[in-house]
Amino acid sequence: MDRVASCRFKTTPPPLHLHPTLGTLAHFRHFRHFTYMTTKRLLILLPTLIILFLIQSYLWVPTYEEQTRGNPNRLNEYITSSLGDATLLNPILSANTASSQIESLVFDALIDRDHELRFRGRLATSWEIFEEAYFCVNPQAAIPGTGEAGAEEVARMIREAIKGRAGLDPELKVTLTRIKEIIIIPPEDLITSRYSKAPGEKEKGQKIRITVQSPARIKLILSEVDQDLFNNLSKILGDDYFRSFDGKQYLKTEPPVDTETLAAYAKELLPATEHNPVIIFHLRPNVRFHDGHIFDADDVRFTYQAIMDPANLSPRIADYEPVKRVEVVDPLTVRIVYKRLYSPALGTWGMGILPEHLLNRTVLKKEAALLGKNPDKFSIRQSGFNRNPLGCGPFTFQEWKSDQFISLDRFDGYWEGPPNYQRYAMRIIPDLLTQEMEFYSGTLDSYNVQPHQVSRLEKDPRFQSFSGTSFGYSYIGYNMRRAPFDDVRVRRALGMALNVDKIIEYVLYGQGERITGPFVIQSDYYNHHIPPVPYDPEGALKLLNEAGWHRNKAGWLEKNGKKFEFTLITNSGNDIRKAVLAIAQDAWKQIGIDIRTDMLEWSVFIQERVDKADFDAVVLGWVMGIEPDLYQIWHSSQTHPYQLNFVGFKNKEADDLIVNIRQEYNHDKQVAFCHRFHELIASEQPYTFLYVGKWTAVLDKRIVIKDLDKDGVMLYKKIQPTKTGNYTFHFNRWIKVPEMPQLSTEGW
């Protein structure tokens, strides 16, 4: 400032007769005026500069070439984002999207589905599916034209039918062509025990010793699973041959038990017929975990055992409960025998495989000792492995900073060849606007477009876009263990008071459609004949009046002096769920229900509220697979902590339908069961089914698939989604290039 003042006045010195004090005052006044004007100009100009900078930041998207001038490795890393953090990184324990996203890269499975939705081998190179079936010889049954018969005669009758199939019933003929071997198992004795327990009792009761003196049985080995086997064999042996078999007469108990209990033991230990589907997996040789340990059949068996261990509280138990045993035939062969028909069996082995050598009992006991914990109660769920996982997938785990990021590095020893990207990172960004701005700036490589942005961004020439209808749905779930949600009239009324069409129109900007039940809407398992719950606030009030709820003087609904009030919760960071929360609160208040709302950080929301069923009602969504098996979500046995039927839905007919669906191999019959189940769920309304969303994702056009043609020449291909809309299917072959390459038109 002194220098500026000196320059300003050096050519006009004060007259020699001027008093020195007055000259100094003039200098000061000039200085003050200059400072004032300069400050004024800056204050006027600064906001304009800031606005221009923000506009430029929004519109200017740096090219990858510009990004990589100071960081050449940017081309070799893929950075994505998630609204919420993972809970833990273990495929047998987790059940949320963020965890699954990382697990799919760290762990590998025996199989998955290709881009045409056919099963393909991963850690398994091939597999065989067939059946071993058993039935007890029923010496008291009268076989048509023969009378009573022993094991040898029954086996002979079946062999003769196989040889002389001409003129037989067509369905029986198909069954007989599948029978490859008939084996007679002689009578045998078995001694076992069970504990008596009255309904509702937690402690096991008296020990019951059971002696089973089994009659001869016949084992049939079939070339494929035949769910109609015994129905068709009844056409040879008689309609009553199997159903008249009384297993109770072959059992003795000490002390004696009542007839009903004895019948239950007989059904378990000596069933008249038994279907045992078998899958034999042939494993890929020389596959290594990230620490160099060789993968083998023991790891497959261990993963199954870890899921079934009750100490681990795995939400996957329902998928593997039908397994009778997992046998290691040799290091590269595993044999899985099922205890009953189970049509989704093959698909369940898309589960990531755990390393047995890092999680067996010996290792866990050592870890417990180091942590000062009881080794006998220490399980995989408490292990540090869940925050530092190791698998045999295409990426190795590197670092996890909670609520910040999870980073992975390429596994150069991956059996299929290493991915093109050297690094993968998932950043936790709970704010959608921040995600959007970071995508525009190039610090994120993908962005899940919000509904109001679809019409603009899917046509943006800077990006490649992918869109489709989601495999899943959003809903409001009610804790049916708590009043008043244990009353179907209340649950239906809550749905009738909510205008879901307005949510789709104004919150989703039309990027969604109504849904009425629990199956994927794109599949034929979904019952399209069921209408959605109508928007009818007056009708809702009538239902609530029928249920005993009436307005008090203050206008609130009340029953037996208790006000109708509850809390609706969801996870933070999801603007759409936040809007649904507000709309539901307003709609229900209008009919006299006092609603409080709460938004919780994802891990707290899931682990402390949902997993422990500590809530009144939740806004949530399911990401579904294409299989119709909904045992985990809806069966009454799955209502315990950490299981997925957290709303506590229990219904005997629903349980029977769920079992029928998972045991049915005939597609048309399976669809019929699904449609009835859908109808039942729609009538019970354990959820208010909201909508299935339409999704759009965008990537920079410079992300392409790097491949080789038949002559080994490198070429680039455009990313193509699968039939389900999965555009990341070929992720391991993605590459980021500085400039848009010439793309090959060669198809897949």
C-alpha cells in the first residue's frame, strides 16, 4: 500500500509553502478514497467471479487425457460410489447391496449365469445332475395281479416293465426310461435318539431312544430328477402301495411316546419314499486364493458347513437346508446330495466360496485367544476376516475406511486372467448431488441417474447410458409382531390411504410402475391379474373403524384410549425413500394417524433395527433374482434375528406354497403355485407394495471392452448389457482409454 501511495503522488509534490501536516492529511484522504473504491469494486466483482467459476465447473468435464496428466494411473482404476457403506464382507453373512458389490469381485462361485442367462462354470468346470430315490418295500400291500410281494419280486416287476414299455402309460414310460439301476437294500437296524420338547419350550426335554428296524428298501438311480417317479410307479405297484406304508410299526422308543410323536419320528427316519437329487461338481484345477493357497473341494464343503453352523447366524441357511450332505470325492470333485426335491438347487451354488484354511475351528480359536474372547463361542461372524476378506476372485482386498471407501487391487493370478483395471474403489457418498457432481468432474466413473435426470442424461452425447426395469421392488413393511400391524384391516387401510400413483408421477418422474406382490414383474411367476390396492382414504377410514379405531376430539384415531401412533423409518442418503417417508407421513396424518419419521445411517438401520426387528414400519426395497424361491423372505421359519422375514409374516398356506414352489420342477405347475402365493400375499398385505423402479446408469463413452479377435489382434467393443440389463457382466474386460476408439461391430 505504501508503494502504491508513493507512485500515486510522486509527480505532484506539495508546494514548498504548504504546511507539512496538511500535506500528510491530503495523502491520507487520497489513500482512504483509493482503498474504499478498490474494496467496493472487489465486492461487486467477486460474486460474479464465483458464479462464473461454478458454471464453468458444472459444464466443464475434463477429458481422461486432462485428468491423467498429473495421475497417469487414473486410466487404470475404476471408481464407483455407494450411498451406504458395506456392513461386512463375507458372502455367507451379508445381505445388502454395498457388501455384495465388493464380494462379487473378491470371491468366486462354482457357477453363475452368462449373458443369455444360462448357467456357466466358474470354479466348477462342469457338473452332473441326477437322482437317487428310495422306497420301503411294503409287504402288506396288495399289488394288482400279484398280491403281497417281497423286495426281489418288486424289483423284478420294475425291471420287466422297463424291458416291455410298449403300450404303457406315456408318463410311466418316460419314468422307466430314466431308471438306470435298481439296487435292493436288505433290512437294517438303526439306533438313534431325540429329545422331547413341548411346544414353546426353549430347553430340550427328556432323551428318547429310538430303535428303527427297517424293512428292505429299493434304491433307484435315475439319469435325471423325476418328481413324478412314485406317482408313475404306483401304476405298476398299485395306488396304495406307497401311501399305505406305516413306518410306525418299525419304530420302538424308550420311554414310549404318543402315536402322533411316533408318526413324526417315522416320517423323519423311515419315510415311505425319498427323493435324493444329486449334483456332482467337477472343480477347476490350479485355482488359487489371493494368498496362494490352492482351492479345492474342502473349501466347498467348508462353505456349506459355515452357512449351516447356527453360531454364524447366516441368512443363507434356507437355501442350503435341503442339502442332506456334501461329500468330498477327491480334491477336484464334490458330491452334493439333497434330502428332497429342490428345484432351485443348482442356482444356489452361485455363492462365493470361503477359504477353509483361514476360517476353520483351529484358526478361529487362535484368533479368539488373541482377542481375549471365549474360543468356544467365537464364530465366523465375530472374525476379523469380515473386514479383511480373502477369496479367489478377480480383485484382492486392500483397505476399508468406514463410511469413506473400500479399495481393491487386481489379482494377477486370477484363473481367468487378470482384469484390465489395476484398481477398483467404491467410495461412500451418501449425497446424490455430490455423486452427480463428482461424476461430471471425472472422479467417479459411473452414475446412477435419478428419475428427474433421465430425459436429459440418457441423450447426453458425452455418455453411454444403460436402462431397464429393476429386478425387485420398493415397499413399506410392517412389523406384524406389534399391534396394530397384526390386524390385516389396519395394514390394508394404510395402503389405501397412500397415493402410490402420485409417488410414481412426482417422485419418480414416471420412472416406475405399480407392483402388487413379491415376484419379479418381468417374469411369468408374477400374477398380473391382481389389481393394486386402490387409493381410497375414505375406505381406509371405514376399515380402521371396523378394526376399532375412531377419531377423538383432537382428530386423532384412538382405540381403547390409546392413540394410533408409530414411527416409520428408512436409511439416510436415499432421496426417493426420504420423499416416500414424507408423503406417507402426510397421507396417514390426514386420516388421523400420528406418524413420526426417522432416517438412520445404513449400517445402524440394518444391524440395529431391521436385523433385530426393532421397528414399527420401514421403507425398503428388495433386489431380486430370477428364481421364484422366496423361502428366506416369507417362510414362517425365517422370522428370527438376522433372517430376512423381519416383518414376522406367518401363514400356514403360504408356507406350504413356498415349499411347493421350491420342490416343483414342472414350470407350469410352479407358475400356478406362484400365482396363488402372490394372491395370498396381496390379500394379507404384510407390505404395502409401492413400485418397481426403472433405472438408468451412465458411463463415459471412453470406457469400452478390450478384446482380441480370432487372429489375436486387439480390438475395442461397445459395452452390451445382458438380458437382465446387467451392463457390468464383462467388467473384467473393461478398459478406460484417453480418447474414444474405433469400436468393433463384431457381436458376442
